[in-house]
Amino acid sequence: MKKIDTTMYFITDSTNYSEEEFLYRVEEACKGGVTLVQLREKECTTREYLVLAEKVHEITKHYDIPLIIDDRVDVALAVNAEGVHVGQSDMPVSIARSLMGENKIVGATAKTVPQAVEAYKEGADYLGVGAIYPTTTKVKTVLTSVDTLKDIVKAVPIKVNAIGGLNKDNIHILKDSGIDGICAVSAIMKAENPCIAAKELREAFNELQQN
């Protein structure tokens, strides 16, 4: 099984940022200790996605952090990203896996135990489960209970991350859930200092795991 550190999974949101500011925030997050970066662009053209992915990949490679492309296997392959993430309405995990190959990371979104088991059987390396809290991103969210999260952790042998409105002040709800890490968008992306925000969130999660 691939060694993937999902402890602090950072998902980008370029809304309302210039490219320069966006790339600066991604780099600051990398400096702050994120362990995975997912580039998520829902409203740009394929060409725009490719250009931005190449620029983000230059940053993540410098910090030795895997880059995951949301949804688009073609973009992931084109920039030789380390992986792709597919949601329930995206390409099936099994097809994403066959296209990406065995050596790349394939992640999937799961909101129920059956979805989680199916994704695992089709070749997913990790799962993003949520939303735990309502989010401010443009992605449609359906809330997932912590009890369901715990059931998913028990149901599959791959890494499971919680996602959705999480920040350093509210992740206590995840205590004893058995998850491998947390995913954050706004808590880092919209922070005054993304580097400090990433560092504090990672420290808060590590503390949660130890207590």
C-alpha cells in the first residue's frame, strides 16, 4: 500500500484571489506543514486548469508534497500530478484507477458506509468524508454525522479524512473517531496568515489524536 500522509489535507479555493495571491497562499500553506494539496477548480476552462495546475505543482514539488487534482483525470495526467480525487458525481473510482495507474494516488468522497466500501473495492487509496459542518465553499454539501464517520473508519482499511467546515476551534468533535487526518479549505485559504493557520490546525489535530 502506498505511503500517503493525509494528516493535514489542504484543498484550494481560488475564488476572489488574483493568481499571484492564490499561489502565494498555496505556498504559505505548504510552509505551514500541510501534507497533501488538492487543486480544486470548478469554474475554469481545461486550459486554465492546466496552466494553474502546472504552477501549483512547481510549488508542491519544491516542498515534496503530493498534488491531487480534483475531478479531472485528464488534467492530473497532463501535469503528472501525484493523484486525483473523484466525488460521487465524478468518474467512478475504478475507471480513475485504471487511467491513473497503480502508482498514483486515487482519492474518493464518501458520505455513507456503502459508498466507502465501494470506493475501497474499486481502488481508492483514501476517503474524504463529510461535510461534518456546513461550509462556505461553492461545493454542494450534505452533512455527515460523526457516528457515520466512525462507522466508515471501521468499515474500510484505507485512510479516512474528515472534511467540511473544520477549523482548530471545532475539530474536538472528531475526538476518538479514528480518522487519519482532516481536510481544510477556508480555515487555511481565507486565513490572514495561511502558514500559521495550517500550522495551528495541524497541531490541534495532533493534540486531538494524543489526548
